[in-house]
Amino acid sequence: MVVNVKNMIDDELFFGHKACAGCGGSLALRAALKVLGPNAVAALPAGCMSAVGFNFPQLAFANNAMITLFAATASVLTGIEAGLRAQGKKPDDCTVVGFAGDGGTADIGLQALSGAIDRNDDVLYICYDNEAYMNTGIQKSSLTPFGAKTTTTPAGSNVHGCLTQKKNLFEIVAAHGIPYAATASVGYLNDFIRKVERARDVHGTRYIHVIAPCPTGWGCGVDETVDIAKDIVDTGL
């Protein structure tokens, strides 16, 4: 059955989190887990979604989930998948999935991700891209676009925002010869859901890069996240 927003499961697998209003990353994570189901095992590095999802004694995940070191998301996914397989506890519907932001993927976690793809480990890696290190104060990452204002690339009369172009991470990942890679946006949720479903059914390393606006860092209204995420696709950004 093709999953869409009308027939996806009613069970909430990511709920009660402390994300900012209008958070695109939390929307991506919530939708992805609804597709992957309760047997999925998740790993998240130090970042927005781990900060808002793991608040002792409250856990926002109904799935098994753990926080990893910032650079180690893909490596931890490798270990989880190997451990489950060794114990005979990895059924076909048990996806090992990582959720990491742009900084934790394109900068700090890129080496581990490249290694996992090279080994073709049976894991799914989802990068929710809000184009800066939002969790620690809106600092520039290598996925911050040219001209963008961050706390480390201020914009004003004498400074001009980010002076580097956004790294083409998707092309870097695709150049590895990965079994499945896709781009998506929370503005087109049905498209994102279909791609998560497709990735779920592929074996080997899979990667989805989803644009996920951050009202706090972007300075937009909390009710504009989806519209802006659509505009990003429609204008080719």
C-alpha cells in the first residue's frame, strides 16, 4: 500500500517533544517514523532533534532511540544494524534510521556517512536541513546559503552575510554510488513520505536530504514553515 497523509498510521511515534513552534525538522522526523513504523530503531546526534526529544524523564520517541556523539551518527547506525542482525532480531520491517541536521551531516558527520556508504551498510540516513547550527545559536554550517545571516556570518552595512556557497551535499553522497538517494521538502509532505517508503524497502545505505525551515533561525513566522518549504522547491533553491 502506498503511504500518504490520508492513510498513514494514527499512532504517534514522536510526540511531546520540546521543539520550537513551526519546527520543520520535527515535522520531518514525525512523518518519517509514521512510515517506518514502531519497529524502526533511531539514532540521533547532538542536535535539535536530540535536544528536544530526550528530556529526562520524558522521552519523545515511542521507538527505540538513542543519542550519538555528534560525528558518529552513521557509525552508530552501522553498529546497531550489525548487532540486531547478529542477535537475529532484525525483521524485514525493522529499519535502522539516523536523523541528523545539516551541521551534523555535511560537516561533523560526513566522514562516518561516507564510510557507511562505502560499506553499503543496511541503514537509512535522513538529513533535516535547516541550513545552520540552530541548536547552539544559529551558527553557519557548510549548508548555509550565500548571503544568509547567522550569528557567525552577520549581515549589515559593513558585512554581507555568508560568503560561501552552499555545499552540494546531495551530489557528494550520490557520487558514492549509493543504492538510493533523494531530496525532499517538508513543504511537499506526500513526496517526502513516498521517498521514505521507497527508502524503507531498499537494502544497503539510503540517504534522504529534506529541507526543513527553522522559524527561529530564519526569522519567519511559525505558521509559514510549510509555505516557505514549498517556495524553496518551486523557485529551484
